[in-house]
Amino acid sequence: MPLLMGIVNVTPDSFSDGGRYLDAGAAVAHGLQLVEQGAAILDVGGESTRPYSTAVTEEEELRRVVPVIRSLCRQTTVPVSIDTSKAAVAEAALAEGAEIVNDVTGLEGDPRMLEVVRASGAGLCAMHMRGTPATMQDDPRYEHVVRDIGRYLEARRDALIAAGIARPRICLDPGIGFGKTHQHNLALMAHCGQYHRLGCPLLVGHSRKGFIAKVLGNQPSDLTAGTIGGALALARQAIQIIRVHDVGPVSQALQLFAACGGLD
């Protein structure tokens, strides 16, 4: 059964819930609710990485996430992850009790990040992204998307191990929606189980993303049902961690899926 990573966006401009949890108290309450619904990890982020978003300052990101992480780590035993590409933010979050660094740049965006993670003993998630959030959707192309991203993830795994990070601490993420077209996303969702060959846990974050709306004919929707459908496809491929907004509905769907033999 996959573990669910619950998303806590402490931002005013996230593509899915921008502004709802910008207040620290609201963000903490939301995180605790996600734990009650079945989240095994809480992923706290203070900077939107939606397509064409712009970066926030280090100071602003720290102001958003540090109080939330401090409070969550005091109120729950569920591991807290910091979703950041800035080494200073990761360092501060780890000092407050976070146990995982989730970096959309694959630890390549900040030259200090690798050392911060190595020295801390934290777990990490290295994701594939083409370009930056501001540029990633500008005509993304691959020779063969599943194979090409597999090669990137393999290279990042090897680089991280060579830098002194033990393999059991490394999780890999193909980066659904990060520099991919609609068809690229569908191909990755269908075949990301191939990356089990890399010998690291796999994390996939497809929740509420635009490719779901396209599959459903761009009908007005909160995309929860589509997110559940994607989660079942990932569970069938034995993906270890699924990052979602709607923890309760996805958790219930996975329980029924397993009870009915869907994971056999």
C-alpha cells in the first residue's frame, strides 16, 4: 500500500489552493487534519512551483514555513518534509524538526543543498524538472520521455551516493507536470513503475494537475476523482509514496482497492 504524502502549501499562489493556508495557524490545522485522514508524511512548502511562477526571496520563504514546521513537529509524530530548493530554508526546517528535504531541482538548484542534506542525515527526494518553474513548460521535448527521465534519475542517484548520501535516504520523483506535455505526463503515469530498477523508493505527485482536467474533457471540477484514478494506477505499479492534496478520499479509495484485490 503506498504511503500518502499530504500537501501543506503555505503560499498565496499555489495552482490548487493558493492562499487558503497562508496563515500559519490555518496551515498547521490543515496539516493535522491530513494526518487524521491518513497522511504518513506532511510536505510543507512556502514557494509555488506551478508553471510560470516566480521565485520568492529566501527571507519570505523562511517566514512562511518555519513557524508551520515548528508547530507541526511539536504536535505530530508523522515525519515532516520541507518542499524547497533553497539550502538555507532546508537547513532551518531541519533544525525545527523536519526529517526530509523534497527538492524539485534534484538538489541541483542551490550549491549548498547537497551538503546540508548530507550533513543532516535527513531523507531526501530528488525530482526531475526541465528548466525552472518559470520556463519548464516552454516547448518541453524528449527523445523518449520515460527512458530519458529514467536516465536522469539514475544519474542523480549515482551523484548523490558518490557525494556521501546513503541509498536508503534517497527517494526519486519523475516530476509529473514539471517540463512535460500532456502526453509526457500520461506516459510517465503509465510506466513510472519501470523506475523500481533504480533501487530507491519512488514518489509521484500528480494531484490536481492539469493533465487530469484534459483527460476529463476540461469539465469544471475539483479534480479529486481524477486524482483518485491516478493514485490507483500508481498503486498498481507499487509506487511507494504518492503526494496528494485530498488525503482522505485517496486513502479510502486505496483501502477499497486493496481490499478488492487491486494490489495483488
